[in-house]
Amino acid sequence: MDHFLYRDGSLHAEDVPLAEIAASVGTPFYVYSTATLTRHFRLFDEALAPMPHLVCYAMKAASNQAILKTLADLGAGMDVVSGGEYARAIAAGVPGERIVFSGVGKTRIEMHAALSAGIRQFNVESEPEMRALNEVAQSLGVKAPIAIRVNPDVDARTHAKIATGKSENKFGIPISRARAVYAEAATLPGLDVIGIDVHIGSQLTELAPYRTAFEKIAELTDALRADGHDIRRLDLGGGLGIPYTQDNQAPPLPLEYGNLIKEILGDKGCEIEIEPGRLVVGNAGLLVAQVIYVKSGEDRDFLILDAAMNDLLRPAMYDAHHDIVPVIQPAPGTERQPYDVVGPVCESGDTFAKARRLTPLAAGDLVGFRSAGAYGAVMASEYNSRPLIPEVLVNGDQFAVIRPRPSFDEMIKRDTLPPWL
Ligand SMILES: *Cc1c(COP(=O)(O)O)cnc(C)c1O
């Protein structure tokens, strides 16, 4: 559930009419609901009670400082995958002991920065990375706390571009080699081996792949303990899916996911970490755009919007579906007609939806793309020299711009001319 509902015939974000925000900041823009963010974070937090746990928000889903601060104030940890994300977590006031550093290609510079300013744990994804981290930690005279990401060879049954837990994926160490790698880790003086990490993919819509993965982690925990490792923390990754349409089968709830974790891993005496991204912020965000033109096509009309693939890449990148809703509520019983919904970018891939059945729309009308909070603004680019669009946060009857729209000048001034021009 979210907090984008019609009230008095117009779509609101919590208590604020979207049309009011559009009039104030212009279109297109992203808007997020504090109440939805808060609710989703709490659902995970409560689902893991009473086990000792930390919910580390995977900020790659949406990393605006205001979103991070909202979640950090609720007690969230952060899962980061780059030096830039680490810096964002610190800037949002998240203490190092609540930051987990994931990702397959951490550089020595990133390791150095995190070890210097404080880090809860590195999720190590390969042996060369493990050896590099050992050297960096030793050069600083510290021990780096690590979990090793194992690849359980489980099919997450999700889109190929976001499945990460099969042996052919680039992520983690094959679970069959885990004991050997842990044995080497234990000999490295710059490392403190504290746990196991697993993350099998994103937008999972069933629990079965998690069950298979967690059972393998339970077995591995016992095996590693028998080998003498003090496994005291299990990081189970993120990936729980969200409903992108109103009619498809709803993915499992955080509570069911939490119960599964309790059932399979609850008796290990470990602290549990999870790293949800999409489910925390996905349905907490909307992309609002305006219709520029309605163009008649051979078979159907094109709805040409002022938002494009550079603003919301998911449809072009993952064939993703986003529900598109008019900001002014259509009268009950209004007939729908098929539209191809497109942006102005010079690529045929700049298509948000084909033959989408919508109530009639005209130039100037506002539409919202639902479920655009995750992997939306963060994947945006300035392709076609379209400045990054603003982000707005709503809280009850208040709203604030949390990232302003840059002017053309500001965009152009980031380029610098070489001395010979
Ligand atoms: C992307 C990612 C997540 C978050 O995935 P969601 O599907 O957004 O919940 C968590 N952990 C790791 C390591 C990731 O790469």
C-alpha cells in the first residue's frame, strides 16, 4: 500500500495535490511519500523482531540525502556499493557501524576510506578482493570486519538482468568453495571474519528461492562453525519484490519473509541483516509528467510526454511495467483507449508503454508513473541534454524540493574547455 490516492478528484501525495507540486516545481519530477517510506521500513524492522537484527537500506534504489536521513532517523543501517554511496551515508549522518559495504569491485581507495571513517562490515565477493582488503587494513593497522558473499546457485526466477544468485552470475564465491575461502580468510591478519552474506537477486515475487538459499546458508553456518569460524552475523541481502500492477499476484509480505528467516535461521544465534531497497522506496515514489502532444498514429495514438527514458530507464532497460495514472481522476465509467506512451528522446527505445489502455488524455494533462521510487531517479542521465529532474519529498501536508532542477547553464558549466580552445 502507498499514500498516493485520489482525493476530491485529484491525485495526492499524502495530503498534497500533485497538481500543486507540478505548478510549483514544473514537470517532470519525482515525488516521494515519507509515510510510505516509513511504513515500509517499519514492516521489515518488525518482521525481524525479536531476532537481533539490522535493516540496512540498499541505497542504490534511491539515494537522495533526504530519503537517507528519513530512514536513518528510523534506525536504518545502509547497504552501499561504491565510495560515493558510502560518502552519501556518512553525509546523511549514518554512523560507520551501521554501514555495510557490498559490491564486486571495491577499490583499495574505497576500502581505505571506509576503514578510516568506520564500517560495520565489508561483504567480500572474491579472493583477490579479500587479499586486497587484508593489505589495506594492515597498512592502517586495523582489522576489517568481513562477511563473504556466497553464491548459492539458486534461480531467483526474476528478470535476467537482476538475477544474481546463479553460478553463472558475477556475484559472490561459489558456495562449494566457501569453506576453502573462509579457511584462507582466517589466516589473513587484516581480516576479522564475522559472518556470511548472500543476495540472490531483485524483484523476487515468491519465497521459494529464498527458502532454498537460506537452507544452504544454515548448512554453511554449521559447517563453518565446525571449521572453527566464529560466524555471528548473517546478511541475507535484499530483493523482495513489489507489485508493479494492481492486478498481478502480490509478492510475499515482509512479515512472511521475516517468518521464513526465523524458521530457517532463527536458532543460529546470529544477528540478522537484510538489505532491502526496492520494497522500501519503490511504491513510495511517483514520476509525474505532462502530456506535450497527442499524435495520431496509424493504429493508435502516441502520448508524447515531457519525461523520457533518461528520467526513468526501467521500461527501456528491463521492459518494466509502470502503471500510468491521470492526475485528474476520470469520471467513473470513462472508456479507455490504447496509447503508445513515449518520451521526446531520439531513440525508439524511449517508449514507456505500448498499447496501454488509458482514459483519454490531452496536451497539458498530468500523469503519474506509479512505483517509480526505486531505480528511478538514481538511474537517470542527462542524455539529449535533458537536465536531471527534481526530486520532491512530501510529509503530511508539507512538501519540499530535495534536489532542484539544474538550469541549462548549470548543466553546461560542468564541462570545461581545454587550454587550446
Ligand atoms: C541491489 C542489491 C540490494 C537491494 O535489492 P532490492 O531488490 O532493491 O531489494 C541488496 N543487496 C545487494 C548486495 C544488492 O546488490
